[in-house]
Amino acid sequence: MTVFFLNDEIIMNPKDRKKNKENPLVSILMNIIVPVIILTKLAKEGYLGPKLGLAVALLFPLAYGFLSWKRDGKANFISVVGFVSVLLTGVIGIFEFPSDWIAYKEASVPFLIGVAVLVSMRTRFPLVRKILYNEDLLDMEKIEQRLSLHNAKQQMERVLQKASYLVAASFLLSTVLNFSLAKILIKSPSGTTAFAEELGRMTALSYPVIALPSTLVLLVAMWWTYRKMGQLTGLKFEELFDLPDSKEKQDKDFLPEKESSDNKKC
């Protein structure tokens, strides 16, 4: 592990601190691409069959979610809801419940998240802080210092409250799009080969049809929140974020001074 010495303290290299972060390409591969291939190509009679194919396809996101939990040492609300969503899909397909249930299941997940975002505004732990206002994204120490300096903490709370409505809107938009897409694509009885293929097509289309519009709304919420944050703190946009390159540069700036002082001692 690479470390820097700063004021006689050991500072971890930001690259080391970030090395355990989730790889988005692996996440997409395990949660989308592999399950879609299995559902559309292998869940046919003569191969795995519809039930076994569905079970194998569901195994990948379930295994990935479990490994992520083991790696991070904790589970969050979004991960739990995602796990339940995958589990319900498997139950509907394997036990041959009415295929219409898929549409309600698909709509229920983002709906529950959106409602949870709104309800959490009344608690001590609003979910918007986990999504937009957290140390994985932002340089929280610097931001909190600047907010205190400008007596702007209450104003920041009002900004986060309004951001909660925007974040909830992105999930509610996803609710409508999920339900509509499932209603259009899922026509065959559950437990059949056609049902597995339709489920695969729905999963493949969910990103361009659902994720992109919902993500755009979420990005608008992020942009607005960070713009207001910059105004309240007096920081430039890039100064709000916990960027490894900038952190590493700051750490290196101290190295010559430390080395020169060591040479003087010698």
C-alpha cells in the first residue's frame, strides 16, 4: 500500500482508498448482459428449459449482490430492494403465477424507492443524503467547513429537501415506464419458453427505455443540488468532489517540504 507522510501522519494514497469501489462494467455484465443472454438464448426446450434457464439467469445478479455485500460489509436500502425484485421475478416464473404480476412487480420497486425517499425526509436519515450528499462523491469535510463558515447549513438542508422531490420524481417516472414496458412485452404465460424470452427482451430494453430517461431526471437533480451547494459554500464545481487526482496532487505538494526538512535533520 502506498502512503504519503503529511504533518507526521500517514495518509493513504487516494488510489488505494478507491481500489475496492464497484466496477460498473462488471456490474452491468453480471446483472444485465449475462441474464439477458441466458433468458433469450438458453431458456428454450432442448437447452436449459424455461424454468431452469430462469433460475440460472437469476443466479448471477443474486450472486453478485451477495459478493458486493460481503465486500462492502454492509447492505443498503437500494441493494435490499434489488434483491427482493430479483427474488420475486424468480418466484413468478418458476411457480407459474399470472404473468401480469411482472408488470406490477416491475413498477413496485422504483415506486417503493420513490416513496421511501419522500418518507425519509421526515426522519433523521433522509435517503437523498445517501444518493447525492455522501463522502463517496463529495469532499464532505471541506463542504461542511465552508457551510459553517458561511452560516449556510440550514439553507443546505432546504436544498436537500427540494432535491428529495426531484430524486423521488425520477423513481416515479421509472415506475410508469417499468409498468408500461412490462405490459407491452410480457404476453405469454409464466413458466413457458416464450415468457422467458419476453422477460429477456424486457430486461434488455429496460436500460434505453427506462434507465436513460430516469437517469436524466436524476442528473438534473444532481446538477441543481451541486450548483446550489457551490453557491452556498463559495467552492467551484470541481472543488466539491472528492477527486483522487486532485487529492494526490495536494499530497504530493507536501512531499518536497517533508523531504527537505528530513535532509536538514541529517
